[in-house]
Amino acid sequence: MTQKKRYLLKEIAEFLALELRGDSECEIHGLGTLTGAGPTHLSFLSNKSYIDQLGTTRAGAVLVTEDFLDKCPGNALISRNPYVSFAQATSLFLPEPANAAGVHPTAVIADDVEVPASVSIAPHVVIESGVRLGEGVRIGAGCFIGAGSRLGANCRLYNGVTLYHGVSLGENVIIHSGTVIGADGFGFAFDGEKSIKIHQLGGVDIGDNVEIGAGSTIDRGAIENTVIGQGVKIDNQVQIGHNTQIGDHTVICGCTAIAGSATIGKYCVLGGASGMVGHLTIADGVQVSAMSLVSRSITEAGTYSSGTGQMKTSDWKRAIVRFQQLDSIARRVKELELLTDKNS
């Protein structure tokens, strides 16, 4: 379906492959929440906690499951997963890119770089020798692409992205502003007096359909490449150390820091501001809670947490005192157990 700003509800139903109940000619101009939507908006219900809002919504149509269809006051699109359907519908209302195909005259491009006619290169872009660009690539203003890097078809780099040399992007990769990929990993050897730099000789390989948020950094490998798998989603301000391997469809939330040579499985989720010590492994299907530290390898799928929960400062201070006393308490308990055993 060609992107436009208005659709008939039957067109959206066809695009999403969903069953429609109600007026197929209802015109939809945009998306909205249950409370904020008007008669020309499409909304969704994915959490039953908002069922009361469904009954009073003014939305022109709502994405709902079969279970809540009778609570919908108007037009409905029946979905097994309304949130996923809503995510798919957002693509219909995405504004067309302002930068049309072509190369801005201020761009500096090495002579050996072939630029397909479908590629868009904005002002002040620098592209070094040996770079390969796929069809439909869009490169925002002020981006830098280092020697020998590769961008697959339909990649999009927003303004100010830096790709060092030897970075490889698959197809449909999106990288937001301020992100740096392929900088040196933090590698040094201490000789007793000073730190000797370990030059980083690897690269970075990023799979298809990866999205990387603003201000994130992914370091190049020391010897072998840092690898980001297919469909991985990386939030803003994430640090990924050298030689890290991230499995397909894993999600890394904002401000997370992953040390070098970590291995993370497929379909994992690392919550915001979490951390992972280097040289550890996380199995497939692991979820790490926000602000947790992964300090040893995780070998089984499941949800893992560390740290302490929120409490009043006065209570937290008392808890810290008790925590510092745990070792002496444990010794006293052991002595009491030995004494009890002798007397029994």
C-alpha cells in the first residue's frame, strides 16, 4: 500500500490482514490513544486495565481482541495482538522523507564509491574509499562513513552518525543521530608503570532490520568482529564493548552498558541502565530487570534481577547498616548451630 495520510478503514484492514466490524468506509487520518482519539483516528486496546476507556472512546475505530469486541462502542478491527497491529499501522502514517534521492553538492565522496541512483546523501556527508552503498540508502547531514564500510539496501543514517572503517550494516538498518559505530574498544595492557594500548584490529557486523537509538556506541573488535544479530533493537545511550556478540531479536534498553567479549543470546531483553560484566554469557530468552548487574553467566531462560528495591532514605540507611552486619551475624548463627549440635 502506498503511504498517504488518509485511509478508508477497509484499506487498513486489508493492510493489516484483520477482520473488520462496522463501517468499512470510515476515513482514518491518524492514530491516537483511547482517551485522546477522535472520529478520524485509529486506536487500540492491549491492556484490560484500560477497558473503561474503551467504552467511552471517540475513536473512529479500535484494534481489539475478540474477547473485548462487545465492549467496543463503534468500528473495530479484530486482532490477536492489538499492540503488534498498532505497531504495524504506524508505518502507514510515517511522513515521507524530506531528502529525495541524489547527492548534495557539499558531500565529499571518494572517487571509487559507486552511488546508486536511488541513494540520498545529505549535506556535508563524508564517505571514504572502498565504501559500498546498497539501493535506497539514506544518509543524513554530517554523517561520516569510514573506509571499507558497507551499507545494505534501505539503510537509514540520521544526521551526525559516525561509522568508522570496516563497519558492515545489513539491510533496513536504522541508526539515529549521534551514534558512533566502530570506535576502538577499551583495551589496554599494564606493564607495571603505564597502560599500553591494544590496537583494535577487528570490525563491527550488524545484521538486517537492526535499529540503534541516538547517542549509542558500539566498539569494534580487538581481533574478531563485534557482532549484532538480525532484528536487534538498541535504545538510546547504550554502550556495547568490543567483541560482544548479541543474538537475533534481542532488545537492549536505554543507558545499558555491556563490557567487552560478552555473549548475549537470542530474544533477550536487558532493562534500562542495566550492566553486564565482560567475558560472560547470557542464554537465549533471558530478561534482565532495569538497573540490574549481570555479574556471572546466566545459563537458563527466565527473568533475573539484582540490586535493592526503592524505599525511604531513612529505611534504606538502616537496611545498609544491617547489610554490613550480615557477616558477623552469619558467624554467630554458625556458632549457635555448633553449640546446639553439641548439646543435642
